[in-house]
Amino acid sequence: MGTALVYHEDMTAARLLWDDPECEIECPERLTTALERLQQRGLEQRCLQLAAREASEAELGLVHSPEYVALVRGTQALGTGELQTLSGQYDAVYFHPSTFHCSRLAVGAALQLVDAVLAGAVRNGLALVRPPGHHSQRAAANGFCVFNNVAIAARHAQRQHGLHRILIVDWDVHHGQGIQYIFEDDPSVLYFSWHRYEHGRFWPYLRESDADAVGQGPGLGFTVNLPWNQVGMGNADYVAAFLHVLLPVAFEFNPELVLVSAGFDSAIGDPEGQMQATPECFAHLTQLLQVLAGGRVCAVLEGGYHLESLSQSVCMMVQALLGDPAPPLSGPMVPHGSALESIQSVRVAQAPHWMSLQQQGVAPVLSPSPYSPEGRPSSLLLTGRPEFKAATTQDVAALSSLLDQPRLNPTPPVRTAVALAAPDAALALPSDVLCEEGSAPQEETQAWARWAGWAWGEARDCVCTCVCVTHLWSVCRSVSSCPSGLSTTGHMRPWPRTGPSLHSGKSCTFWTGSWMGRWAVALQSPQPVLQLPPWMWPFGVACPTEPRGCFVWLWGSWIGPQISRMTGMTLRSRTTGGFLSCVLALVLPLAYSFQPDLVLVALGPAHGLRDPQAALLAALLRGPAGGRVLALVDEESTPQLVVVLARVLHGEAAPSLGPFSMASPEDVQALMQLRGQLEPRWKMLQVASEAGGPGSG
Ligand code: X5A
Ligand code: ZN
């Protein structure tokens, strides 16, 4: 199951024919540069390449009025002066004689992509199109957009493929008000948008872009707006928005298809967005979306006006769609105070509509919007656009050195390997997963150590290898028979070869079952597991003699060689809501805050996770350590678990968890307590600004 790339050269034909500083950034080079970069990196060749077709007028009619379609059709015959006059009737729009053809190709590309994915020809894909679509309305062009590509694709998926729940994720830096208007009373389409807002002082200056616009009538709660009130939002803010707002709601919604309004003007260097997220952030966002809807993700290009930043972000997204691991995120994983205020305000506004947001408790509304109901804020008229500070030469130099960094690594010799006692040809492993036998304990240990070496050592400079399902027992045995721990043992030699040793490096263990006790003893932990503080007890305390639940265990270089922090919690929740809260609100924020070099996912006896839960956990944990994951599975586990883990670690879609069920009050209570304790140290756990009041941050 591959990735489609839909494109047509004709979409480069439309261009601005007169002087207009606002519109000139929407230029043909946006497509040609991005495509060239995809070719250079060998990514285009790995995709199923489809030539875009023109959408029919009936298809345009799924969203647009016949009069409007006729009007755009008419622009083909207009002269430059007439085109300019007509363009002036809309906000930030230009028409070109080729606009009608280009816009029909843009819609057609989105439709073809949806058809390919829903027919099962590919798992996911990207349509590289222009003009963009998300500002376009039933009878109006707006913000460079002529027809609403993504909205039409959603209606098409409903009418032609009978879908009932479609999620639209709009990560363009502008509010896709066009999509919002089209679906605001429709509960079958959940629209999520984040956007630069600055309390209403940023284009398109709409009251209805704020967090309290949540949809209407039967569509209440199916519009989710996350306004950014400051520029400079970065990787931590975007990931926090996904973990604490989008994903809880999306899992509860349980979409059959994810459409992405993939604008990259939300990336660093973009003149419109003025944000700070680096290109690899879009690989992470893409990966996070792929745990939904069986991985059926259809992305359609929207904005993105810094050619280099746009091209790199597009490459990152395609790489993630292809299943490659995402490079680790750079920079401090600490969300901005203003971002947390925004996240908090959406959670408050949406809590009445989503159980998943009620579970974690929300504080009262922070700050009323300073937006004046009469129209644009008066300060805008007085001060112009203060948010656009001119970039200094220093900024420009820093940006180009950042974008010059090589961030796409060569493909590793083996992306995923599996060690099994008795490899079985009947196991449905992907053909390019290396499967090796390790039946004797010594061989198993060696195989495991070799995978570990790949995952961490040799692979450090060539992406990362997501590796290894083996027999936990022999690993534990060899660890416990070696009192000084992994880093010094001869038969574990490959482990510390080129990477930092287990003690001095940052790694992150997700450990389940009774083996944690042995492991801790083997590592001579100064904090034996049984001394976990009482506030962790509700989540299950690790006890060497009594396997119970699942444990999260972190240690790192920041307090030297000691195991610095241990937390324990159970993931063994009977409800999907409880499990998801653990993963989204605790495990992933911890892991993203910690920025480990390696993630160990160990599923011991009685780990209590159902296969789809284990797969989801493993899939999501590929993010924080740049794909370096080592999964250890107990020998009592079923071959199905081995296969499902190998598949998701290899980049395939995680199986569905099934319908959402609300977490138990005990789970919620315990989780809140644990988060409260950990929040001061691990900032990605925060869902509200620390000062907790207006104007903070
Ligand atoms: C698709 C998109 C932006 C329009 C900005 C007008 N449109 N100032 O990014
Ligand atoms: Zn945009």
C-alpha cells in the first residue's frame, strides 16, 4: 500500500499579471520548487504518480453555486484589465486566463487522491496543487482560493463512497473560513483549524475564527478553531496542539478518512505566518494523523510562500506518508505561554461537546477575546500591521543555515528487523522486514543486541532502524545476570558502540509487566522500583514478584548516570478513553518533552494491552526518538502481536481501537494527579498557561 502524488504541470500556468504585493507570493514556483525537491530526494519516484484531471462542473457544484462556477468559467475569455477589475471584487484574489483550468485541475487532483485512497490503490497521498482552496466559499473566491478543493473532496467522499465521518485538519497558518462555512452545521465533517489570529488582528480578521466558534445546530462541536494569538509558534506548540486538542477529539470522532488542508505557511521562514516550526515538524504531524482512519490520509496543498521552507516541509510530509521515520524535533520542547492559553481556551470551548476533553478537567475560561464586535480592532487601524516586523539580516542568515542542514538521511540498510525463536514463513510480515532466528538464549541475546546497535548505534547517521521483537525472558535473564548493567557487558557489546551508553545517553523505556523490577536491579537503580512515591500507586506499582500493569520509565543524562526519574502507570484501562488519555496526555507529552535517543517498548507478561492498543502505542512512540524504537515482547505473546508491532514500526498504519468509550473516574483522577506532579518538569504535559491567567506568558 503506497503513497500517491497527484500533480499536473498545467497548474503552474496561472500567475499574477499586474502589480499586487499581497498576491504576488502565490506564484508558480511554489509548485515547481517543491516538485524539484521531491525528485532530488528520490521521493517522487517512490510514490504512485498520478496526473491530475479536471473536475467536472457537477463536481464543482457539490460546494459552489452554478452562478459562481459560470462566472469563473467566464474569466477564461477576459482581458487583463477585466481580470483585474473582477479580482478587485474579492479579498486577496487574482484571476488569470488559465485560472479556471488550473482550479479545476486542483479540485480534480484532490478527487483523484480521495478515489485512489478509498479504492485501496494507495494508503495515502498528497495532491500538489494551486490555486489553494480553503478560503473559497460557495459563491466567492477569497485569499488566493478559487474553488474549495478540500471541501469538494469531502463532499465527494460522502456522495461517491458513502463515508459518514470525515476529519479535515487545516494546518495552514490562515483560517480556512471557507471550509468552516461549508460544514459548520454538519456533524459528518469535523473541521480543525489552527491559525494566526492575534486576537482578530490578522487576516481574514474574522470573529468566527476564534476558539468559541464551535459550529451550529447539529454541527455543534464539529468546528474546532485554535487561534494563535502570537507569532513565533514552534514545534512544541504544534505538537502540544495535536496531543491536547486535535487527537483526543479526533479519536472520539473516529473518522473514516482524514483530509489535510496542508498549508506550509505555518512553517519557519514564511512571510505570512511568521511562525517557527521546522520542516520536520510536519513529518511528526503527519505521523500523528496516520494513527487515525486506518492511515487513510489525503493531503492537499494550500498555502506556503517561502520556497525553501515550503519544499522541505513538503518533502518531510511525503517521507512520513511513505512510512519513513521522522527526524527528531529540534529545539526546546516547551510550549509558549500564549500557545497554552489558546489550547486551554479551545479545550474549554469544546469540552461540552467531547468526552475526551471532559476527562482531564478544565479550568475556567482564561481571557475574553479583546476582539471588538463592531469590526476589526481599532488598534489595527491606528498602528497598521505591527505584527510584521521586518526580518533582520541576522534572522535571514539563521534561517538559511537552519534550512541548509541536511535532514533527510539515507535509507538504512534495514529499516525494521524482527528476531524470533522460530521464524514462521506464515507470519504476515512485510517483505522488506528482516526476520532472523534466535532460538538459543545466547543467539537471542546477540540478535537483540545487534538490533539495539542498529537502532541506536550504527544507524545514528543513516536514519534509524525501528527494530526488534524478541523474547523478553532471555534479555531479562542476561541483564539480571550482569550486575553492572547493559553498558559494560561483553555480550551486549554493540549497544554502546557508537551511541552513548545506556547510562549516559538519554533513553526512554516503556516497560510493562513484572520485569521492571529485575531491570531496575540490574541497573543498580538508586531508586528501587518499590520506592515509587505513593501518588503513583493508582497507576500500579512495579513489584518484582507481582506483575501489574504497564510502566513508563524514564532516565537521562541530566542527572548524570543515575536513573533520574521513574514513573509508573497502568495502561491497562478497559476503556479506549482511559487508554488514549494515558497515551496522549501522559506518555507522549513525557516522551516529547524528554526527547530521548531511543525508545524501548517492552511488553512483558500480563501487559494487559490488546494488540491494537500495543500497536498504537508503538506507532506513536516512533515520533519522539526519531524512529529509534526497540520493541521487546515476551515469549508468551502471540505471533499476531509480533506481526502487528513489526508492521507499525515499519511505518504501516495502526489498526483501529474501535469505538470510543469514556475513561473511568478512577483513571481520570489518577491521571490528573500524576500529570500534576510531573508537569513542572515535563512542559509538554501542560494544557494551560502556568500563571493560569490572562496576559501571562
Ligand atoms: C491559501 C492561503 C492566504 C491569503 C493571504 C492574504 N491564502 N493576505 O494561504
Ligand atoms: Zn495560508
